[in-house]
Amino acid sequence: MATTTGRGTRGGRRVRAVVAAAVVAGFIGGTAPASADEIDVEAPTVSIVGLREGLRVRGTVTVTATALDNVGVTRIDVYANGVLTGSLSAARGTFAVDTAGRNGRFPIKVQAFDAAGNSAAATVTVTADNAGPVVDFVAPDSWASLTGFVTSRLNLSDPAGIAKADLYVAGTLEARRTSWPWSAVISMAGRSGRVHLLWRVTDKMGNQTVVTRNVVADNSAPKVRVTKGPRNKAQVRGTIRIDAAASDNVGVRFVELLVNRKVVARDWKAPHRFSVNTKKYNGRFTWRVRTVDRAGHVTVGPEYTAYAAKWPKRR
């Protein structure tokens, strides 16, 4: 509770001057001087109830003010952040102070007046907190192609502390976290195409921050086939050409050529074309193509055997 005993702003020196003048006038006019006890120079005592310095508040705050005076309180005014927001002709009352849109130091002052014009004020400075938590959506990346089990992760901070973080997947609440780590494992099984992820983070004041991200569920393997190349067990010479076509419901990352089961070339863009210098291989060798989609699924095409021209074809 913030309490301030005020000093008369209209009494004090001015009242003492009036008393002195009255005394002089009494002697001159032959009239008995007025008693100083009949003049009110005492300021009210005013208090703010229920608020303390540095208290963290949000939205509309109820300010309760009470004042006492030796004669009587005529009015109480309340100022929020320096602006008059309410007035009451009583010795006690409550006021609604709106802190919306403000953050940081927020002074609240209550000023009480008596019938003689004496006044006193009490001030308490609270901390307005109407901002949601700071949220950094760490993982997964936007439009990432995902399969199986995936971890969604956040970095969070808030001066009031985090109360909870809720993860919604395609509109359904999938996980709630109330302490670090701010992460949850979700399954992409049974999903296909765009999946909407939404984290709703609430701080201990009730402020919220919402972050969203779209990802792609990919549970289908890509397809790959050879469109041009030597037939199986063919005799070849010099440099041969091998073409491949690949497809996927989400997207193909790349196509690789394997010779003797080792990757010798990788192509990222269709049409996928490769060349093999058969002079590098001692007679018989094998080759095949392999593709990987954006979710990491792998499809390997059939293996072919070829014979360099300097070796006779085996029967």
C-alpha cells in the first residue's frame, strides 16, 4: 500500500497571512481577532490501496484510493501516467485505469482535496506489461518436407515468465508445455501435403504470442527410371550416355548415377543426364540410378551390367 501524508497547498503560508491580517484588522477596528483554530490549514492524508512499487500489471487496473481529513474530504482525483482519468466526490473510491498498449514504468497518482483547498497526493509506479512473449520458431523450417517423427522447437523469453506453450497441428492441440524445453515431437504418419503448425505461447500475465509455420508431409517414395542407356549385359565402348527421369508428390532433390555401386555423378535438375567413360573400368562393370526426394526418401533403380569393348561378352 502506498501512503502519502500531504501538505496543504492552499493553506500554510497563505492561511497564516490571512490570520495575521485578521489580527491586525481586529486591533485597528476594535474587534476581537478571529481564533486561529477556526482556520483549516491541515492537508488530507491519502493512500493507494493494493498496489505496490514495481507491481506488474496488464489491461485495466483497479485503483482503490482512501483519504482522511480533520474536517472532511471533498474530492479525490486519479492520474494515470500524468493524465487525469477520474474524479470522485468522496473520501474513498475505486477507479479503473487502462494500461493497454503500454509497457514499462507506469505512474499512478491519487490526489485528495478538503473544503479549505488543502490537498495531498500519493503516487505508486507500477510496471505495465501488455506485450506477449518473444518467440523464435526454431524448427522445423518453413515448407520443409518431413516424414516420420519430427521435433518442433521454440526459443522463448518474457520478463514475467512463460506460463504455457501450446502446439496445434492442422488445428488440433497436439502438445502443451509448461517448462523448458519448449519443444514437442509430432508424427507425420498418415499426413500428406501441407501441414499447418501453430504455437500459442502465454506468459504469466496472460499475454499471448502466436507463431505459425507451414510444412509438407511426405510419406511417399519418389519414382525413378532410365530413359536412355545401354541394355543389360550390353557391350559398350568409349563414353556412353545415361538419361533418367524422376518424380515425387512433393519434389525430387536429386538423381545419382552409381557405377560399381559407388556414386560417380549427381544431378539436381531435370532432365537428368549422365555420361560414363568406359575406359575407366576394367571390362565388366555395373550401373544404376538412384533418386532422393525432399523428405529424404530414397528409390534405387534396377542394376544393369555392361562390358567394356576390350572384354568379350560373357555367356
